[in-house]
Amino acid sequence: MRRDDCYTTQLIDNNGEFNASGLQDFVRKIKLADCGLSYAVVAIMGPQSSGKSTLLNHLFHTNFREMDAYKGRVQTTKGVWVAKCVGIEPCTIAMDLEGTDGRERGEDDTTFEKQSALFALAISDVVLINIWCHDIGREHAANRPLLKTVFEVMVRLFSPRKTTLLFVIRDKTKTPLPHLESILKEDIKKIWNAVHKPDSLKDTPLSEFFNVEIFALSSYEEKEKKFKEEVAQLRQRFFRSISPGGIAGDRRGVIPASGFSFSAQQIWKTIKENKDLNLPAHKVMVATVRCEEIAKEKFNHLTTDERWLALDEAVRKGPVLGFGKKLSSIIESYFKEYDTETAFFDDEVKKAKRKQLVSRVLEFVYPSYVILLGHLRSKAFENFKKRLEQSMNDGEGFASAVRKCTKTCMLEFDQGSADAAVQLANWDPSKFREKLCHDIDRHASSVQNEKLSGMIASYEKRLTEALTSPVRSLLEASGKDTWASIRKILQHETETTISKFSVDIASFELDQEKIDSMVLDLRNHARNVVENRAREEAGKALMHMKDRFSTVFYHDNDSMPRAWTGEEDIRTITKDARAASLRVLSVLAAIRLDEKPDKIENILTSSLMNDVVASSSSKDKSFGPSSDPLASSKWEEVTVKDTLITPVQCKALWRQFKAETEYMVTQAITAQEAYKRGNNWLPPPWAILAMFVLGFNEIMLLLRNPLYLVVIFVVYLLSKALWIQMDVGRAFQSGTLAGLLSISSQLLPSVINLIKRLAEQAHGHTNSQASRPSPPSANSRSFRSQTLYSNHANTILEPSAVTNVESSVSSNVESSSDSEIEYSSPSAGQAD
């Protein structure tokens, strides 16, 4: 990898301004956010012009600006710079700090030096401290004052962070390295012991905060080759530096890589705001700051207290027995510790901060109390639902079950809320209790509505099943007492159902007005079932009328099928069948559930039977306004709501009914006449004798001259062919005059066509005679196929077969003259 891949960036300038945008750009370029916790920060600090940048460039292949020896010892690095270490895994960031003891800032302005050193210790995992070998053991060298200040502020401002301090001894001499190490470690220990620490950290060793290591390097100018070899050895220690056993393997408090930029900015901001590092001198100010620190410390300890965390986790899972006592014990212990540690501070400040601490603690734990009350409310509500369901399954009345379960569940909630009360808090559980009451009432109302709806639906279904089939059967039968029977069934089923419903509804303890409303709804439902069934059957009135007509017309009084032998009075049977069908129409014309008399059947009988409608309509034409009782859209004494078929619709249905049943009557008459003809197919004997006497001369003439028979046969064939070709039967279907005109226009063309075909047949016959005994020609085979096809077409009697019929007749004639029986026989049979 190239040195340009290190992306060197100035993080803090010499005026202390933090380059936030530059840091964000740097983090984006090196893709630090993808590293998670797998990254390290290495900083270097030391005197000005001590070779810090040179060491970093050789150690991590960075490109920090180095001092030009020819220009003299001047300040090279200004502020704080960062770069990515090239070729080091995991991702490592090198931070080059401005050197200390520089003449540019002056002797008294050491604030930035302290701030930058403190910043390096706060965010770095490894801090390289560059010192000259000849400064070891000197009081004002090796950064002793700076380290002392850094240690003090580090303990006060930041939580313990395990940082490795790697002291790099530059330009080592002949003095043995172990001897140098002992002197340097002894100096570091003295500095640490001299640092003022809180009581809780008085006996804390330096190793709790720092790992101290020492490494010596030869002179870069005098022994450059050896210097580079030693730097290469040191570089190997930074590979896998954060793994267990690495140079920073036991670090703590690592910020995720995605938050490094924000964390560094906030740390520098904190350091800048406390750049003087002095505590308030005034007693009240000291008390205020110290009490706030102690209160904050106690609060922070409470938030991480294992007892509290376990209690909070348990509360989130469900109700905890003795929650109030356990929580009171935990928070009281921290309040007592606060009182002990603030005993010698200003009394008013101490009490005010204690009050704030109590308020903050109670505010912090209040959500758990709310969660617990929520669990108690949910548990009481669930118990209410289960007990209510169990009570109802055991057969207990709904209203009494609700009262008993409500009382039990409210008692449970009150006991649980009393157990959850905290001594110092005046928390009121009434809102949760009211919500529980509201939930219980709402659920009870929902269950009541559900049960009532199910009960009503069940009784409505029972009424529907009890009424549908009987009403349908009665309406299909349509007898004289149909509606009386329907009313009787309706009343019986309705009263029976309402009686059972009243018993079941009593356990709900409803208002009588509501019960009466439900009973009325059941009555209306039963009536609607009958009305809907009647309307459905009225929609099939024509079908029922035809079925009744067919039943009466085709079956005798013993329900046996009629045989039309000629002895039946079809007129009387037809009249009886129509009367029965008219009775069906009168039954289906209106709903009669109120026992009100009507004249529908009489009106229909007088208007529709015996062709009264036709006669009345003829009279209407002669005498003016219509007197037809069916020329109306409603029945007298029948409401529109109860009308199923209006008079006008009855008249139209009757006409359609007569038109559709006329075929049955005609078929019966035809069957009767066919039966009579079947029994008398021969003419009377006198007719046969008259035919023989009157036609004796003609018979003898035919017997003496057989040629007449041939002529008659040929004339018959020609007439038959012309009859089929002109389709005489179809022509006369449109009328006699139209048939004569059609035949007269087709006669001459048909005769010419017939003669032409006969000529073609004769010519083909001659050719076939000349070519014998050769096989039949293709034309002959085609003609014979056409003849067979035309014969088949004649059996179907399609209009499109006229041409084929002509071919068939011509073939028959030709075949007859040539005695070719194999062709003429089928054709003649079909023509006949």
C-alpha cells in the first residue's frame, strides 16, 4: 500500500479549533464505520523536535510532516494530526500531537499542551511518550509535570479507561535498558502516588488505569540502519494489537467505530470548557459541585445496581410480589449513602440536592411502577374474563356472574397496588383502577351483546328451519285452506320459540322494554320468513301453475296416468286442470297472514275462466271505458305490502300459461285422433266395392296395355323429382298464393335443369358402355359418390340438398332405363 493511503488530516489546529468536517471526511475515506470495535488509536506525545513524526512515519508508514534539520529546530507539527496506519491490522489510527516545551507558545502558556495530552489519553488505546535517554531521572524533563496534571484530571473527568503508555527512549546509550526501565517506572509511580484521588480510588494502583511499557531506540542520525531494524521490531507489536495478549488487549470503554467522530468532538469540547482545570474555591460552590457529583454518582450507581436491574427485568416480565418493599429498600440505601458522604457540606445545599436526587430517582423508577400496575390491571382483567367464562359454562346467570367476578378482580387489584406502593412516593393508582373498571364494563357489555346476538341468531335460525319447509310445501300444494294452515303454523312456532327465549333471556336481567323489543324482533323475523318464502314461490307461480295443470291433465282421480283412448272428454279435463291452476294463482297472488277476507279467487275465476277476458275485451271496444276487474295494479282489501302478484300480472301470467299449456291439449287431441285412426286404417267396405265397380274399365285397360304402367311410373318419377327440387311443401307453408307464385316461377327452370341432367346422364352412360370392360372412370365414380351423398341428404331433408336430390332423381331415371339396379334401388327408396 502507498503512503498516500494514510489520508493525513489535521484534527485540531494550533488555536484549539476542532476540525469536525475534516474528521468526518477522514472516517469516511478509511471506512472506519465498517470496523465496529475492531480498531485502535495510537497517539504520540513528547518534547518538540524529538522525532515524533519521524518515528510515526517509520513505524506506521504514514506521511506526517517531519522537521528539516537544515532549517534548525523549529515547530513542525501544529495542533493535532491524524492518519491511518498503512498495512496494520486491525485498522489503526495514528495521532501526532504538537510537541511540548516549544518556544513558539512561550513558557507560561501550557494550556494547549495539557489539553492535547489529556485528549490523547482520553481517546487513545496506546500512547507513545517520546523521551530522550539523557532526560531520564531529571525532575523537569520526560514530561513529568505534564503527566502529573494528566493523571489528576484523568481520574476526575473520565471513567477509568485502560490505556497503554509506551515510553520510547530515543538515542539510547550504553546504560543497560533494565536499569533505565527501573528508574523510569519509579518516577511514574511517584507521579501517580502524588496525584490527588477520591477516597474510592485512593488505593487503586496505576495498573488499573494504565499499562506501562518501555522500548528503546538507537539514534536515527547516527545509527539509521539499526534504528529502522528496531522500529520494524516495534511495528510487529501493533499487529493484532487489540487481541488478548496484544499491546492493547485489555482496553476498556471502547467507543464503536461509527461513533468515534462524535465521541472525539465531545471529549475535546469538555476539555476546552475546563481548560483551567481549577475547582471552585468558594464553600457553597464547592458544596454545590460536590453534592451534585455525589448525587449523580449515586444515581448512576442505582441505574447499574444489580438488584435494581434484576427487579426491573422481573417487572417487565410480569407482576412481582413485594415490589414496593424491594424498591424502597434499594433506593433508601443510596439515599443513606448520600447523607453520609455529604454530612460536612452546607446544610441547605445538601438538602436541596437530596430533594433533587429523590425526585430524579423516583422519576427514574416510576416507569417500572407503571409497568407493574399495568401487569396487575391486565392480570385482573384476564382473570375476570376467565372467571366470567367459567361461571357461564357452569350455568350461572350472566348478570350475577359479572357482579361476582368484578368484585373478586377489583379486590385482587387493590391488594396488588397496595403491595407495589413505595414509601417515599405518593403515587396514586386510581387511574389504573378506573381503567380496569372501564375495561371490565366494556368486556361485560361486549360479551353480553355477543351472547344476545348468538342467542337471537340461534332462535331466528330455529324459526327459519321450522317455518321454511312447511310453508313451502303448503304454498306448492296451494289448497283451499293454505293460508289458514300457514297462519296456524306461524303462530304455533312463534309462541313456542318466544316462550323458550324468555326463559333464556331472564338471566341477563335486562330492562323489560329491551326484552319486549327483542321479542317483537323475533315475531317480525318469523313473519318475514313466511313472507319471503311466499314471495319466492310467487316468483315461480307460472311454473307451479304448469305443474298443477300437468298433474291434473295427465292423471285421473286415482293419480294414474291417462291413456288417450278416445273415450276421454278433453274439454272437461282441460277445464278442470285450468281451474286447479287458477287456484294456485289465487293462493300466490297475496299474503294472507292477517285473516282479512278478500275476493281474489272469485275475481280470477270470473275474469279468466270460460274466455270471459276475451268477451269483456270485445265489449270494452264497443262500450268505451274498461270494466275488466284485472285491469288494475292492486287488489281490493289487500295492501300493497301484502300483494305478491298484481291483477295485471295475473292476467299476463294467465295468458302465458294458456299459451304454454295449449301444446299439451293439442298433443292430447292428436294422440286421441291417432289412436282412432290406428284402429280404422282401411276404408269402409262400401268404398272398396265402389272403387272396384267404378274403376273396372280402367283396371282392364291397364292389364291389357302394360306400357301405360311404364309411362305412369316415369311420370311419377319426374313429378317426384320436381316436387323435391322445388320444395313444394315448404313453398305452401307461407300461404296458398305465395306457394303458387313460387312454384310458377321455378317450374320452367326446374324442368330445363332436369332435362339437362338427364342428357348428361345419357352421355355419360354411352361413354361407359364404349369403354367396357375397363374400370369405371373418375367421372363415373364421382357421379356415383355424388348420387350416394344426395340420397343421404334426402333422408335429412335439408333445404341445401335440392341440387343433390335432382341428381338423385336423374340418376334413378337413367338407372331405370339401363337396368342398373345397384344405383337406383337406394335412391328410389329414399325418394319414396
